[in-house]
Amino acid sequence: MITYIIRRLVAAIVLLFVVSAITFSIFYLVPRLAGATPESLATRYVGRAADVETVELTAERLGFYDPIWVQYGNWAKGVVVGTTYDMGAQDVECPAPCLGYSFITRQAVFPELMDRAPVTFALAIGASILWLITGVSIGVLSALKRGSFFDRFAMIFALAGVSMPIFWTGLMALAFFSYKFNITAPGGSYTPFTQNPAAWAYDLLLPWITLSLLFSAQYARLTRAGMLETMNEDYVRTARAKGLVEKRVVVKHGLRGALTPIVTIFGLDFGLLIGGAVLTERVFSLNGLGNYAVQGIFANDLPKILGVTLLAAVFVVMANLIVDILYAVVDPRVRTR
């Protein structure tokens, strides 16, 4: 088991390096290949309203005239140990991990990401708990009651949940539950957990339910398909023949065999949500990572977009690392492969 975890850790470190190189290339190399100039890249740091002299000076100070591998080395070094930006009249310090510096807001990106991260973490964790419990439970019951009214109703509900986009369900939920019936908190409401846990949960209840509706539908269908397959396996019939109670057969043998695809998709979904649930945060006016990235796009502020993209990639890689380790717990055969 220890050897398996070490192998996955090494693979994750290599993957993080590859992801950082690809992320850097998307924002710096690909535009150059498409005909962008150092000056046009510099406008993403100082904004469109800057004069020509300011743009050229910024491009020189940021090293956009250097070869691309030199730029990547300087950027990667800044992420690890921090960097200093030469602003002429004064130097700007960007401590490690330096994911960029916004010359529009005059703020380092990483501290701003950490200020927004609790909102996105709270949204992702709460919604993931809801969709796991509801999705897996509905999927198991649908598989055990195959062909019944509950099974058909649950699958219709799952199909409707997958089909409805989050920006529509979120707006409808706000219109009815928040503004018409005054049951849940209105959009833009967020209370830090350390300040008032009850108010924190109340403010995020509707975003949790709305976001989990989409994902729980997918998990219900996936769990149902996995349970229908595993419950017909020989080892399940053997467990029943040995006299095990049905609950133990379903949970220990049936559900455990169907969990592998659930663990896979959960790792990816949770990692992406931590990177920024853009639509949900925009609909409910939550100042999380997704909303931060959208603001950077509107302001043509490249460091903000790059910082959120890299942070999202890191969380996806880490989520996949946790998934690989959980594989070895759910299915011991993985350790020997």
C-alpha cells in the first residue's frame, strides 16, 4: 500500500509540472503562435486604456521580449520562491507562491484567491455531500426496485435534473424560494463560518440544493447502472447462498463493487468545483473563485485568470490523487496492478 501511494505521489508531482507548463503555454505561447506581440500581451496586465509607452515598458519589465523558455523559468521560479516586479519608481514584491500580480488592482493574485477560496470551498463541500447522499441513495433504491414506479419516477427526475442548466434552476429557485416565499437567503448573502455557522449554512442552503440537483441526477443514474451490474455477479449470488442478510449483501458486496466509477467522477467533479463553480457563483452573486475569474475576464486582467486556472488544475490533480488512493481501499486489486 505504501509503495502504491508513493508511486501515485511521484506521478502527481510530474503531472503538476506538466499542467503548469501547459497552462503557461495556453496563456503565453499559444497567443504568440497566433500572432500576438509582446505589446499585446502586456495590455492584459495594464488594461486596454494604457498608452503605448506604458505598454512597451511593461512588456520589457515583464520579460515578454525574452525567449518563451526563459519566461516559463522565471514564472515557475516565482511560483516556488516568489519574485519581484520592476515598476520603475519602485519594486513590487510578490511572495511565494506568486501566481501573478494584478497591475490593474495593484494586488498579488494569490492572497486574493485565498480570500475567495472559503466561499468556493463551502459551496463545493456542502453541495458534494448533498449530491452524494441523495444520488447514491436514489441509485441504489432504483436498482433494487428495478421496473417499479419509484424506479421510473427517479430516472425521470434524474433526466430532468441533468437536462436543466444551473443558471435556469438557480434563477427559478431564487425567484420562488428567496424572493416570493422568503424561505431561503437572497442572492449575494454569505456569512463566514467562523462568524456564525448557522447563518453560514442558511445563506448557502439554496446554492447547495441547486448545485446538488444537477450532480445528484448524474450520480443516481451511474449508481443504478453499477448496482444492476454488480448485483448479478457470481460473488453476490454466492454471498446470498451463504446466508448473509440482504442489507449486508447490498452494502458490502453490491454497492462496494459499484463505487469505482462513483469515486472516479466524484474526484473530477469536486476538483473542478473547487477550481470555481462559475455559473453557480454568478447566479447567486457569491464572491468565490469562479466570480473572481469572470471579473478578471471582464477587466482583461490576465494574472487573475491565470491564477484561477492554475489553482483549478492543481485541485483537479490533487483530487485525482485522492481518488487513486481510494481505489486501493475500495478495490484491493488495484494495489497489485
